[in-house]
Amino acid sequence: MAAESKTSTFVLSAHGEMAARVRALDAAGTPLGPSSTWPPALRVALDICLNSTFPTAIYWGQDLILLYNDAWRAIPAEKHPWAFGRPAREVWSDIWHIVGPQLASVMQRGEGVALYDQMLPMLRGGAVCETYWDYSFTPIRDEHGAVLGVLNQGHETTGRVLSQRNRETELARFQALFEQAPIPTALLQGPEHVYAMANEAYLRLIGRRDILHKPVVEALPEIIEQGFGDVLDRAYRKGESYVARATPIMLRRDPMQPEEERVLDFVVQPLKDAAGGVIGVFVQAMDVTERARAEAALRASEHNLRKLNEHLETLVADRTSELSDAIKTLQALVNRMRTTLQTSFIFQGYVDPTGKLLEANAESLAAIEAQAEDVIGRYFWDTPWFTATPGMPAAVRQALMRVVRGEAFRSRVDIVLPGGVRTFDFSMRPVKDEQGEVIGIVAEAVDLTRLMQAEERLRQSQKMEAIGQLTGGIAHDFNNLLTGIIGSLDMMQRRVAQGHYDRLETYAKAALASANRAAALTHRLLAFARRQPLDPKPVDANALIGEMQDMLRRTLGERIRLNVLAAGALWLTRCDPNQLDSAILNLAINARDAMPNGGTITIETSNVEVRESDEVQVSPGEYVCIRVQDTGSGMSADVIAKAFDPFFTTKPLGQGTGLGLSMTYGFVRQSGGDITIKSTVGEGTDIRLYLPRFTGEPVRAEPSGAETGRYRTLGHRTVLVVEDDEVVRRLIVEMLAELGFAVIEARDGEAGMEALLSDRRIDLLITDVGLPKLNGRRMVELAKEHRPRLRTLYITGYAQADATMEDLGPRAALVTKPFPMEVLAQRIQEMMSS
């Protein structure tokens, strides 16, 4: 019987391509031999293989000759049908280092193996591809138990493995985004509203209490007491969303302190499963307490003109994360997190580490009038948010490269958008995985334009309030000065009419002295009222305070006694004298307001040496100290702690903006110094300004024309004078003639323009800024093409002059009216010799 079985004909019961190939196989020249000699084990295995609908193959003999069924044809891909009947080592040369040892183990040990999601780097289409497989190797034995071959069954899992990997990567990205988001966010679970997740910002908001896995009623009982439990119940039971803006909420952020009121914008959003059932509640909040205080101060200062809160950005988001037993699939979580991004009211985007934009929310797209497909996939710096602003793309690219290295970036920027120039608080933060590697970048921008405009109006309002308090004293001073000028000129006229010339010089000096005092008073008032900072100069604080005394006494009133204690040999300091004027005046007015029934204000100067142990927040060294002390009502420790905060004030509604001390603090810190406050309630307040010592030489005042007696001749050149005031123009022309210049006169901008466009020689242009018909600055710009190297000296008496005459260039200068003729002559000499 055994001999008959070895030579009997092998009849296949299977059909199909591979059954046909088995029948046609010429195996005489292979280890298989003719089919009539095939052993029963091979025949049975082959019959099972060819009749199976599952991908099945046989590796037979010591050479592991490959035979397989129709379902297995897709596995060798382009190697089919070449692979059929060939040794496994030849067929799988690309992965033999993996499957070879596995097959050898089965053949030698007779034990099967099963592998799942095994990675095999297979050669496909001429390239090595990363593929994944579930497969098994089972030994094929003969009737004596000897292993003659291997039965292989399996299928490819590459698509599922890569899909799972992509979902896990995206989930990790959004989980990191949730944890690192700057907006306080939490997820509640179940009808008891148990905290399932809460990010770092949320924990900071509530005082870092232990809330996870606790119901809200236990974690934040004060919230339930204020009625917000009903909001959560409606969200969970009825699926109702809830959005609140600028809502006062009492929070116990410190267990040792009483509850603290915070003003919050927040959203409560039910989370639903695929069937529409509520599975949890998403809560997101933003602490807008400081903004609410700023808005309240603005309303008080401008008598309720309108609320800033109408246009300030409210961060309402709908960010979700994986809930342990509630979210059914990873993809559902990703979709909810993307929805959260799209509902935010600030500009938000997500950038990959190469700089390409992956996500952008609706608010940011609306600002550039674009759709997502217009910007997604582009480099972040090369998008319409930045390309219209000169220099911004390069700056953003440089900053983004720093963020890729793990640094956070934040800056205030001015951006040109379709709606105009807007100011943003722009930030980029790295998103890191568990290993600390940067896997993305969160970009956010909060529009500060309206808030900055409101703050600017408040600052100017505060300055104008102080100027109003000065008006009475200023008017009195000007009347005295004008009396001296008019009286002296009248006496000169009388003496000339009488033919007496002996006292003319005395009256002239008296008139000039009064005029110079009036000019100094005007400049001080304009410098205090203007918006832009002034240039720092060496300052003698004793002299500056001495000049202010008359103005201070009139401002403070009769009930206030002013003592000035000037230190001998006081050091110089270098700061903006006009800002120091304003600071001392603000401190004096604050001290006066603290003494409604009268009292004493002492202004004292001294030289001090600051050491490391002192409470002054400056580097050790030598400083000039200006002390302003009063005997008023004093301040509590809580008030002192907030005294330098913008918009903080203890004055009644409408009597203060809360910017005086804030502006003084900013000026002193920018000058390299510090300011301290010591106060006792009921006894008074002691405020000290510390300004760094300046070791250079003081700036000497230039002698006036009356002191020098004559002007120095500067040479024979031609000057064009454009001035609409006849008296001023005549004086300048006469002075220029005395200096030896040829002079061309023009009474307005159009006449000046005509002279500039002519072929006449003009070495210097002296022009008023505020000319009729065509202002001086515009006239020079129009003539620049015809006279590109023209020297220009601008003269003006407007308060806004400095603000409008920035960046004059190297061939232009500015002189402010009124000015002595010698000052004008000196400036002309400097320009003509440069």
C-alpha cells in the first residue's frame, strides 16, 4: 500500500488559478519531485490550502519551496506568479533576516508561532516599504511526526496600524494643547459633575485646590452657593449651553484668606456622544478682572461714554479632551478639540515644527478675509496676517525658530490687516510630548487696539486734569509777566518821547527778563501736557524745584504749607526734566488731596548711597533722592500694594483716573531709578524718588543776545525765510542781514514753494511749520526732488510740534518759539558749518 501511494496519481479537488498551476507544475527538477511521488502530508496540506478562502501558503522541504492559494496571491504582489514553486529564501530575500529564523525555528523545533502587527520591510514597486502583518507558521508533519514543511496563514494590517498611529499622534497633540492652553479649562463627568480633567490654567484660577475626581459641590462649594450648580445641571440634563461675560464670582483661592471676587468670562457646554446623549460638561473660563477694573475706570473718567467691554475680545472656547469612559473613539475626541479651536474669539492657530500652518480658527481667518484652504499648508510667516507689514515675516520666522527650540515667545506688535493697523499681544508657545520634544506650536494673538486707545485717552485726561488745576496760578503769573513787559516798553516809549535815553537799557533788560520767564513758563506747561517722552538731560533737582515753587504754592492753595529743604552740594542726575516736573507736581497734588482740612507738604532733596541690603529696587550705587512728605490721611498696606497699578485710585468717582503714580513709577524706572512709599494711616505719607547720579558736566545756558551785544557774521550766503507773521519775519530778516546773508522773503507756503522751485541759489531754508495754504513740512517734501541737499531750519510755536516733527533727518533742525535771536544765530551757524 505504501508503494502504491507514492506512485499513485495526485488528484486535486480544488479549482482556480493556483490549482491549475499546481497541476501544471513541472516539479521533476525540484526537491518536490513529480506529483505522483508527493507524500500524503503534502497532498493533504495542499488540498486544505487550495480549498481555503483565507490567504494560505505552504513552505515545503528543506528548501522551503513556496506553494500558495488564490487568496494568498496579493501577498507577494508583483512577485506573483514568479514566486510560485521557488525557495522561500529567493522569494523573501528582502525580509529573510526576519522570516528566515522564524521558519527555521518551526522546522527544527516543530512548534508553531503566531505574530501580530509584525513589521516587515518589503520591497514593493522598486522601493522598501514599511508593512505590518498578522500571520502564523504551523509545522506540517508526516505519519511519523517528522516536520516536512510549514503551513502559513495571515493577512496585512498596514492600513490599520498606520491609521492607529496617526490617530494616537493627533490625540497626543491635542492633549498637549489642552494641558498647555492659557485659558482655564475643565471637563466634568456625570450628574454630580465630577472633575475628570482640569488644565494648569484652571488650577491657578481656583488656587490650586485638589479637585480631580471630586464633585463640584465638594471641590468648589462657593460656586454652588452662588447658584452656578443650576447652570451645570441644565447643561447635563437638558443639553443647554451657557455663555457669560464679565460675571463677578467669589472664589476662595487661599484657604487662609476670605473669598475673593474675580470677574470671569466663561462658557458651559454639554458634551454629547454619537447618539446625541450628554456624557459630560465642558467648562472654559477667562479671568478678566483687571480688564473689568480698567473699563470701570474709563467709564468714571469719561462719564459713561461707552463700555470697553463691547469690543474687548472674550475668549469663549469649546475645547474637549478624552473622557476615560465617555468618549467612544479617538477620532471623536480629535473632532471635538478642533471644534473648540474654531469657536475661540481670539486669533489662534497651530503650526508644525517646520513652520507650516496646520490649523487656524474662524476669528483669525475673518480678520484677513480668507478661507482655511488659502493658508493651511503655507509657512506661517508667509500668510496674509504678516505679509502686509514691512519686516514682520522675517521677525515672525526668527521668533518661530526660537520656539521650535523650546522657548516661549510673546511680544506686542502692530499688524497691517485689511481693516487697518491693529495692535496685538502676540505669542507662540511650544507644544511638547512626554519626552519633551516639540511637536507643534500654538500661536495666539489678542487684539489690544481698543484697550490701548482707551488707556491713551485716560492718560491724556489725567494730564489735562492736572493742567486744569494749574490754570489759575498760570494766569496770575502771566499777568505779572505781561505787566513787566508792557510797563517796561511803555516807560521806554515815554523816555524816548522826552529825549531821555539814560535808562533805556534798564527798561529793555527788565522787559527781556519778563519775556524769558514767560517763555520758560510756556515751555514747562507744554512739556507737561504733551504725549511723547522728552530727551534726558543733566538735571539739578534743587534748581528745578526752586523754579517750581511759585507754581506749586498757587496750585496747592492757602491751606497747605509748603516746605522745601534743598541739600547742599546736591549731585546732578540725568533724566527728562519735564517728566520730573510732572512727577513732583503729581505727588504734590496727591498729597494736597490727602489733606482736605490743610496740612504740610515737605519736598526734600539729598544725596544717598544705595546698598544691596536696602529695600530700593536698583543696582547699588549713588543716587539723588527727592522726598515728598505730607501730614495727610495716610494709606493702608493694601492701598500701598496697589498704588502703582494703572487705574487704581482711592479718590471719589470722577476725581481721579488712577494714572498719576503709575506714570511717575514708569518715568522713574525708565530713568534707571526707583520709587518707594512709606505711610501710616492717620499720620501721613512719605514718597521718595531715587534717580541715578550723573557725573558729567551740566548743560550751560547759552547767553542771550542782550548779554553778547552783537551777532557774529557767518558769511555771504543766501537764506530763504518763509514766515506768515510779519513781525517775526522782519526780525529774522534783519538778524540775517546783520550776519551778512542775502535774504529771500516769502509770506506763505505757496510763495516759499515758488522760490524753492526757481533756479535761485538757496543755501538755507528757515520756515515756520504752521503756514497758511501749504505747511512748512509739506513744502519741503515737495521741493526735495528739486533741492535734495537743502538745509532746513524749522521754527514753530505749536504744542504739537515735537510730535509732528519726528525724524527730521541729518540736514534739518527745529527751534521752538519764542527764542532769542542769538539762539537762532547759533543754530544757523551750526547748520551752515556742518
